[in-house]
Amino acid sequence: MVLTPRIGERFVGWRPPFGDDSALGLVDFCLFPHLDGPDSPENSMAEAERWAATTAGPAYAIDARTALKVTDDGVEVVSEGHWRLFDRGERIAGA
């Protein structure tokens, strides 16, 4: 999450000196982790949809069996689990 442009107010556990939810911005998408996780029941798909509506660009919701591989060619989803891409208003379902 630290590599994304923003983490979203939902995941802010502390406030940096500049006071917002900015992160490093090394990738051009946001990330909703622990989707439908047994230890994170609040991280439901419905909650991911609400969170994604607050992001400016592409956003991924991923579970513990999903990873994102970022290369010069783009983003590849590596998953044996459950994920979803929210891309600029268009909803694209994952596996």
C-alpha cells in the first residue's frame, strides 16, 4: 500500500505531518487489502466498492491469496484467490 498514490481514509491509522492519506505514488493504482479475510470481516467486497469510489484511478481489492506483479509492461494479477479491479468507474471482476 505504501507504493500507491493514496491509501484511502479507511486505512489511515496515523496522520503524517502533512495530514492526508498520501503514500509514495510509485505505482498508479490504489490497493484494498485483506478482501473477505477471516480476520478482517469488515473488508468485504461491498466495502471495497465504497472505498474504490473514493479513488481517482484504478484500484485493486485483493485477498491473501493474491499478489500484484508490477513491471515496465504493466500490472499482472497473480492469484489463486479472490480479487477485483475497479478501473475509473468501470467495474471489472476478477477470479
